[in-house]
Amino acid sequence: MNNNAGTSLWQIAIQKFKRSKTGMFSFWYIVLCGFIAIFCYVLAPDNSNSANQMHLEIHSKAPGFSMQMLSIPSKIKNEQSWFSVFMRGKQYSATETPIKSFSVKNNQLEIIKYADGLPKEFPTSYEKYIQQKTFYLGTDKYGRDLLSRLLIGARISFFIGFIAVFISLLIGIPIGAIAGYFGGKIDNFIMWIINITWSIPTLLLVIAITLALGKGFWQVFIAVGLTMWVEVARVVRGQVITTKQQQYVEAAKALGFSDFRIIFKHILPNILAPIIVISAANFAAAILIESGLSFLGIGAQPPTPSWGAMIKNHYNYIILGKPYLALIPGIAIMSLVMAFMLIGNTLRDALDVKA
């Protein structure tokens, strides 16, 4: 009977969620960002490792900038598996030269370099290496393709949410459940730890953990996750304190079930709704924290693209007439965070049994 009732309540919640246009739009936008994060090197025009092909002579170009590029492949073959390319991009070894124009004279290919306008000759067979290249979102201050770095940067911003939320749930749920179920001295001790952790500013705590673990990609993920378990623990503790007074919990105790079984098989499945809602909010918070760390230079280290680092590198261009260099990654952060906040609000309304 309980299983049927539980199933029907979840079905009602799903139907309520589907009726929300805001929730569904946010859901599909998050799915799109997740797809981009997974297949970023497949979608990026510059699929080199970290999209780090620099051309200083074409730096800070406007969106839609197009030019010809002479790309001479290296004679040294660099064998890479498809999985390596999928995860880290190509270990690009070609020599790229932006050019203004080219012509064939005296059986020689003459190009006019974009940087200084000086001619340079190559064998005519090199003409096949000339291609038209379009930078749809322009180039950054180092002449790198901004669209490619934005797509690859989505992988960091998106996956830090998953990993940070996973770590916070892994730590927060057991601690909160134990505190709420047993109460007494155990609850007082755990709440003492929670209050101390809560009193430290989140960003300051993340910086301290990051500096202790070292700067890097995974260190930031772990540091953010280790600071977000407190909110999960407090929510779980409050829900367990309320739920453990229910009759089915008393019945489970009378039947001689272990405390571990009662907590994880009877209580936690019935308090999933607030945990799901707090996870959505923590996902958005993790993206903002990572962006702030990258802006401060403590997050993912160059040349790894990160939306926060992209803003840091170009915020001064806002007053130099090229604000899009900082606004584009800023809009990406804002839209993804807003999508998670909106989906969190929709889930809260859909999972509200009183409604």
C-alpha cells in the first residue's frame, strides 16, 4: 500500500513539474549544457587541447570575424586514441599562420602574412592547407577562438556542480541523519561542528582548502564539495527529527530492525524531496563559487578554459570598447545558474505534498 501511494505521489509531482513551462525550459536548457559539456571537443571549432591555439596578430576580434589560415601539419605524427581526443582534445602540432591573401607566382605559393603584411613563399602544394576560418564569437586577447573556449569551459562549470553536490550529499546525508535520529550528545557534537563550519565564510573556506590541496582542476571540485555538506546536513537533520516520530518508524523499531536499516531504508527515502531541492540550489552555488575562484586565479589553471577566468582576463575590455569578451562568459554563468535556481523552485512546488 505504501509503495503504491509513494509511486502515485511521485507521479503527481512529475506531472506538476511537466506543467511548469519555466521548469521544463530550465530542464532542457540544463540538458543542452550537459550535452555541450560532454561533447565539447567534438563541437568546438578549435578542438586542440584547451582550445589554446594562439594568434596574437588577430587578438580581440569582433564576433563573426573571418580570415584565411595557412595550417601546415607537423611531420611528426602524434597518435592519439579517440578517447584521448574526446576527453582532452587533440595534441595539436600543426603550424598555423593567419594570412591576408595568397597567390601563385613562379611556381611558388606567395602569402601575405596578417601580422606584418610581408610576403613569404612556400611550395605550391601548400595551397591545399589554406582554409577560410570564421570566429563566430570573435577571439580573446591572445587570439584564441572564444566560442571554443566557451564550450570547453562549460565542462568545468557543469561538472563541478555534479561532483561538488555528490561530495556534499555523501558527507551531509549520513551526518545529518545520525544527528537527527540519535539526538542527545551525538546531535550536540555534530551541531557544534556544523555551526563552526557554518560560521566561516564559504569563499574563505574554499580558498583555504584549495590552497591546502593545491591549485588545480580536481582540487577545486573537492574543495567546493567539502564546504557544501553543511546545508545538506542541516536539512536532513531537521527532516529526520520530524520523520522519526511517524508511526511506521515506531513499528520498525518494534519489529527489531537495526537503526542503520531504519535510517537508510525507511526514513531517507521519505525525505528525498527536500534533498533534491537543496541539491539543485547547491549545484548553482557550486558554479558561482568555482567562477569566483577562477576569477581570483585559484580555480582551474591556465590554459584550461574557465568562464570565471575568461571574465578575469577580459573585464578591463568592458571600458575599452569590447565588452563582449567579458559579457559572453558572464551571460553563460548567469543563464546556467538561473536555470538551476528556477528548476529548484519548480521542484519545490512540485514536491510540496500540501499543495
